[in-house]
Amino acid sequence: MCGRFVMSRASSDLVALFDVDVTGDTLPEPSWNIAPTDPVSLIVDAAPRGADAGGPPVRRLASARWGLVPSTATDPRAQPPLFNARIETAASKPTFHDAVVSRRAIVPASGYYEWAAGADGGKTPHLVTLPDDEIMLFAALYEWWRNPHVAPDDPARWLLSTTILTRESAGPLAELHERMPVLVGAELMEDWLDPEAEGDDDLLEGVSGESLQHAERAGFRPVAAVGMPQ
């Protein structure tokens, strides 16, 4: 998967579509050119706390940095942004293991871009979408990073970040690029987000396998320029 995607829906649309209970204070605006380190919309199911403990999960829509920052990092700028993670190895990688276990999320998108090489050696951007303007649901992981240089009562002390999982391409998308984002459907979305379920290789394999049926429905077309509404 290349490092650009589209979210053309307003946050209010996402709240209604995904039965969101709680929203963040500042949510991303629609964009046709989302790049690594940009803010993205993140859907998370959290276990209820306090008086609501033991009840159903609380669905949250938040803004997150696209490019996961490990909790052990000393500075978010100290390394290239981890905006993709291979689902085949995520559970075994120290950087992603804990997030696989208990910090799984969904990044909604209207589509994403890939660049295909032409006969002349040049590359043309293509926009990948699902039929009927259906929203894509990218399987994602998230982390919270604490800035040790910021006061404890400063909201900027905590940074929420995310990475999008990828797998080997299948269906029509295999013609475009060797990797694709892992697409989650309604059938597995609740299991993927379940805060009480411990993520493991079986869960990753199930989500990756289910992604194939969504890849079969995807299509792509060349675009004149990245970031221009089509």
C-alpha cells in the first residue's frame, strides 16, 4: 500500500454510520490527500469504566497521527513514521505485539492511491475504491505516547498514533501493487475491535483472510493528480 489515502466523508457522517458513542474534541476534516504524519480518523471500542464497568464497549471516534509512535520512543521525530505494518509478522514484532494484543482499531477511508508503472517507465497514480461509494475499513493498530517534557495536566502530553495493516494483494488489486491494506468487513469488525478479546495470530489470520472478499470487489482507475476530487 502506498502512503496516501482519501477520506471524503465528514466526521458527523462517520458518527452516524458507525454508531459512535464518544467523539474527540478535534477531528480531521475531509481530505483527498492524506499523507503519513497527517491526522486521521480512528475508530476504537473501549471497555467501559467506573459506574458503567461490565457494560457494552464504548465506541470512540478520535483523531490520531498516521504513523505509529511506540510507547518507548523518546521522540516521535526520531524515526520514519510507521504508517504500515505487515499483518503476517505484526504479532511477532516487539513494536507492534502489544497493540495486536489489546490496541486494535479501524481507519475509515473513501479510497487509497497506488502508483502503477507505465510502458515508458513513468508512474501514474490510481485511486482504489469499493463499489457504490462504500467506505473502506482499514485494519489498524494504535498506541499512546507520553511526552515526558510536557506538564502532566497539559492535553498535549499524550499523542495517539496509528498504523495500517497490510497484506499480499489479491484479486484485481494484485495487478496494481504487491501489497494492499487489510480490509475489514461488518462480519469481523466487532471481533476486531472487541477490547475484551486478546489479539493473536488466529485473529490476524482471520481478518487477513476475510479481506480477500473485499479485495475482489475493489476497483481502480487512473487519476490526473493526487488530492483532486474525482
